[in-house]
Amino acid sequence: MSQIPAQPHHVTIIGGGPAGLMAAEVLSQAGVRVDLYDGMPSVGRKFLLAGVGGMNITHSEAYPAFLARYAERAPDIAPLLRQFGAEALCEWIHGLGIKTFVGSSGRVFPTDMKAAPLLRAWLKRLRDQGVVIHTRHRWLGWNADGGLIIHSPDGEKTVHSDAVLLALGGGSWSRLGSDGAWLKLLEDQGVPCAPLQPSNCGFEVSAWSDLMVSKFAGAPLKNVAIGLAADKPRLGECVITATGIEGSLIYALSAPIREAINRDGAATVHIDLLPGKPLDKVQAALAKPRGSRSMSKHLHSQLGLDGVKGALLRELAPAEHFSDPQQLAVDIKALPLTLVKTRPMDEAISTAGGVPFEALDERLMLKQLPGVFCAGEMLDWEAPTGGYLLTGCFASGRATGRGVLEWFQRQ
């Protein structure tokens, strides 16, 4: 007598960003029936936005330096990257027919610098593997018997499956779907979550002068080094805004700046306006007689310091230091800028906080809710821009998909 074949396992994935889609790929390749729900009209919206300025997919730096970008969460991220790190991610992209190249900064990009072709190829493969994608379907929580409540264009419905995988993003760019509303849904189920906070974000000063705002808001501050407290300053560039400062160099420091503000109410960073010139050379240049020339012209002729850098020096250095070349040189090399708050979370590139790894087992399943797994930016980790965020999301999605499969085997 022939045996009736076992029905394939069924998994519901909530969230159609890189983590959710990667988990869907792992599960569908293993023969699992996958239904993926996303509240937006299409999936991968934040992924596509990330590709607008050039799709920086990952980074080519050596693994120890790469892992260090995840700071205190590096021990939790390490097992995920060992399974699916930068090199494996590039090979996976090549398997979609998309070629990549390494830029001068070490960042890795698709050759056409676009996210859309990659996403299109990926979605085709997922659909060919049987993944069913439901857009405009928003998860609202659980009902009394453990079913998922989904709001669809046709009204509310209840979904049951063998496992649930949540990949709901953080709390930034809410118009693209990541609004952090899931935090309360998990807390209502007894899952401890860390509050969401801006990461890779801009910061505000107490107030710029009218001149600074009118003439230099939006001006790039190039070839500077910025450090916090005793940390070694980092080289890069950023942008003066009407309310403060933002840009890649500030984003890289956003976590320690944010934590200092949380702890002390403000954070002071020091800006080296001339990182290529040592202090003694700056002092010697300023000590030269300036005759009848103004200090502004003296700074320009001796140090090439003018424009936004000159304005920032005028804004932040005490007036009396301009008659003391030795002290003014110190200001030029370590100009203090006090930051008082982050810009709103919805403006941030990403968020910190969410589901702590301590609330998950080694398969990234919630200890409080067996059969419910979490992946992506909703986990409590953060990383700077440069491909680290996306790599972490891809890696966690893959690891969580494998975690679901392992859990099924043990069941």
C-alpha cells in the first residue's frame, strides 16, 4: 500500500526587504511552501532607495576589520557572516547574472550601480521557486488561537502556518514601510525589546548663527577629520545643515555620539579642519606677519582656509583666539562642536534597537514565542553605511531561513 506523501512545511514571512526575501529563498529551495506578506504596494522599497545613489551592496575589506564595524554586536553577527559574508554575497549576486566591481573606497557595487535589475532578477527566481508574494497585506498581530491577523485589500484575514518569520525592518523611512509598529506587537507578547533609536543619522546643534544658515547650509565639509572624546579622529567628509551636521563621516560616528547625548545630554566632537597639516606647521604659518591683511585673508593665503571651513572656525572658535596664533592653530586642529540631539528617526538611514539577540536562540527563534523567528534590521544591531547594513540583513535572513529548517528537522 503506497504511503500518502507528507505535505511540505508552510512558512509565513512578514516583510519583503532583503532579509525576508533571502529567508524566502533559503526556505523555498528546501521545498518549503512560502507565503510572504508586505504592507507596501511592492517589495524591496527601501532596498531600491538605497540604490538611488549607487547600489553599495557590501565592502571588500578584510574580515576582521569588516566584523569590527558591528561594534559590540560583532560576536552576535559573526556566526551570520561566517555563513554568508561579503564574498558569499558577491557570488550570490553573480548567480543572478549581475556583475560587481570594487570601487576605490573598497565598496562593492553592481556594475550598472543600480538596485532594480538585481531585485527584478531575484524576484523572478523566487516566484519560479514557488514563493507567493502578497503586497498591500499588513500584519496586525496574533489572534487568540495564535493565527496571524493580516489586513488585506479585501479586509482582515487570519493566516496559520508551521512557522512565522518576521523581517519587518527598523523604524526609519516609514513611508517605505519600516515604521517600527511591530515593536508593540512583540512587547504585548512578552518579548523584551530595546527602544528604536536613529542610527546613521544627522545631529543638531543648539543653534547656528543666521550667517551660517543663510550662506553655508548644505555646504560640504570636505577633507576633515572628526573624533569624539579620546577616540582617534576619522577622515572623511560631511555636510553643514540648517540645524547641524550630517553626512558619511558623521554617520560613521553616530552610535557613540548618540550614546553620549543619551548619557550626558550633549556630545562634543572635535573637527580637524586641516588633517594633512600637523599642528606645528599650522602654528608656524599663522605666526607669519600678516601686515594690513585681515585674518580671513591671512588664513586663506597661509593655510588655504576659507569658505565653509573658515566660516566654521569663526562660528566656533572664541573671538579672542583670533589674536593668538598659537591658540587659533589648536582650534583649527581640534575645533569643538557640541551636538545636542539626533535628527528625527524617520530621517535616519537605519535604526538601532529592536529585538535583542538575548531574546533569541541560536536559530534566531524567539525564546518567548517558539516557531517565531526574526531577521534583519528589526534585530538590535547597527552598522555604518558602506555595505555593512545590507550585508548584515542578507546574512541574518539566510541564517534565519536555515534556522527554521533546522527547527523543522528537530520537530
